[in-house]
Amino acid sequence: MCSLTESELEPELVKTRLDPSKILVCKKCKENKPSVNLRVNDAYCKECFLSGVHHKFRATLGKHKAMKPGDKVCVAYSGGVASSALLHLLKTGIESDHKKLLFRPEVLHVDEGSLFQLSTEERLANIRNRVREASVYGFLVHICLLEDPSNVVSLSHPVPEDFIPQISIQENAAKSLFDSIQSIKENSAKEDFISSLRRRAIVEGAKAMKCGKVFTGENSTKISIDLLSGVSMGKGINLAHETGFRDTRDDVLVLRPLRDISGKELAVYTQFHRLQCSPGPNIATGKDSLFSIRKLTEDFLVGLQADFPATLSTVFRTGDKLQVDEEPSSETCVLCEGPLDTDTEDHCALQATYWSLIVSSKGKNLDEKMLSSDQLHKLNLDTLRSETSINCDTSSSDCCGEGDGSCKSSRPLRLQEILPFLCYSCMRTVTSCKNLEQLPASFLDEVRRKRNRSEMKSEIKDFLL
């Protein structure tokens, strides 16, 4: 527990800040007049600030030694401040630096118009604007849709003025994705679900572009907020992947070269270079702080940052201590592709959740002797859970399998059949879904495949040497 009392915090709270107009020289060069005040008394001139941001970017890439000469890297571009600054930093590093960057960036824009039920004309207009903005930096531009990320359209360079996106937008697929998100009751679960879909779309788009690495524009401010909100939503085992420099959950490496730069620094950087940015809305845009856990965490941290300027950096550096398990789990979550953390051998909150599900599903059929306190430690939750779920019977006329896990029965999946293949955080997301059949077809197909494979493995385990 924190041992600081209110009286000990008071000097920091009433600490008088230096008037920015009284700061006469840059903190770094001690010569020029400051142009930007990053924190309380950290004022820098324009030249020192821009060189500092560029140095952080280059130092992050150099420190982690993630890139090799000739590598083809996919740069995720949304049109926002961070992704625009990332493209400008890459262009400067390739064309103007003394030590030039030797890898080959290519831009990928994932259109998310299906989240807001935009018409085909509106989505094409948005894609056209994003392509024009991204093509200014001189890189090849590719586009795809959130509901169909494997269909990547590559554009020639330079992009003509009368460019018309030649991409097929299927209204049925867009409506299905919109219905999937609307079927989720909790706003926090919606945001997490969309984040997983966005990451998967970027990774699949990178695979279609034949890129082994992806650059994203996540900065230290966003990572700090994601860290605390992730802890609140039970993402413990995946936090190292979601906040670290490398995300190794897939064959395609997701890298975050802007993670040492704050959101304020990127905003000032784009303003100094007069970069054209047009950030699109998300489902939390314009909502109050109680809209979701992430929105509340953002409001809390940003508000605390106003009185304690080291707040975000402290949270961010704490997250740096997280490490990925050196022995990754053989089983991964179907939704977020992270390692499964639903092993209930040790006593934890997840056991209580499982027990509630078992009691609710069995009802009066649950033996009263099991509920006595001296018998609870003898219960096998995995056995009880398997008894509550209905597995596909190979003797049923609805089953098309041959006992080899190839069953493609169209019987709707039950919640108890899906949960074993999800991590704890994604379990909370799927549990809040009102209609499981409205979840993306690719997700349900993967669950069925894993379920059939698990059943086949349990049937033949006694015959294996």
C-alpha cells in the first residue's frame, strides 16, 4: 500500500509552476528561444525538439535490432496523428539521414467504415482521401477492408489525381460484422473485440503483401492507457505482447517504433511539419468517461498527468518490466491469438466463474453433497464442465465426421464449447455476446475445428504410445 499521506502529497499539489513566458532559453541547447513546453519546465526550441523526436525513433529501432537491410515492412496507416508522423519519420530516415534506413516500407490502410454502417460511396470517398494523404510520402500504398482483410488491393505510384478505389465492398459482409459488434452488450467488450479484429486485419493484410513485419503507430501515452485498462480487463498474460516493442503472437511480427514518444510530442511534431492528418472516429469518440473501462482509464490518467507530469511515464516504464514467457503455450486463444491462461489447477477468480457456470447449468441436478464445504476441494471442475457441455456425437445423423476431427456439423455452438478455446479476457468479451451465431464466421469455424480436433485427441489418447 502507498504510505504517502495527504500532507506529504500537498507540496507537490501546490507546487508553483514556472510561467512559460519566463523560460527564456531552450533546456537543451541553452541558446534559442523555446517553442514548445512538453512538461512543467521542459521547454525546447523547434530544432532541438524535432531532433529529439527523431533520435527517440531511431534509438528504439536500433536498441531492439529488429530490422535488417532489405526487409519489407508493412506500415499500418489510419490517417491519424501517430501514423502520419510515423510515415514522415520513415521518409526522413530513408532520404535525409546520414545513416539511412535500409528496409523497404509499404503502407497498408484498413478501412473500418463497416463499424459505422457507412454507405459504399462514403467508404470509397474515405479510402480515396486516406490514399492521397499516404501517397505524399512516396511509399507504395495498399488498401483492404476490416471485414475482408485478405483481399488487399495494391496501388501504383504515383497515385493519379482522379484515382478511384477499385475494391469490392460487400454490403452483406459489412452488415454481418456490424451485427457481430452490436450483439455485444458491454462497451468495454466491444472495444476489445474491435481491437482484436483490427490487429488480425493488419496481420492478414501484411501476409497478403508478403511482409514479415508490421509497424504500428502506438505511442507511450496510448500504451500506458492500454496497460492499466488491460489489467482491469484481465489481460495479464497478454500485456507483454500488447504493450512491448514486439508482438510475437503471430508469424508476422508487430513492432511499435513510436513507443518511446508521447502523444503530445507526436501532435507537436505533425504541427511543426504541417503534416496532413484526418483521424477517423471510433465507437468511443465523443462519449463520456463512463462509456467503457478504457475511456475511464484514459480520463483518470490524463487528469492525473495534469498535476503529476510523471504519471504516464511511470506507468509506461512499469510496463517495460513485463516479459513474454520464453516457453509459449502450444494452445492459443482463437480470438486474440495469445496464449491461453485458463488453467484452473491453482485457486483463482476463474475457478469461481467456472463454478458459477456449473451451478447455473446443472440447477437441481447438482448433488447437494457436492455443495458442502468439506467436499468442494475434491471436485474436478474440468470434469463437471465437460458434463455440462453437449459434444458432437459421431453416431448422430447431424455429424458428418469420420472420427478424425473433420466434423463440420452445422449445429449452433454453445457457450460452454467456445470458452475452453479463449483466454480469460476474450472469455469476458464472448460471454457478453447476446447471440453467438452473430460472431464472425471465421471465428466460429476456427472454434469448431479446434473442438473437433480436441475431441479426436481425447478419443485416441489411450492408444498413443
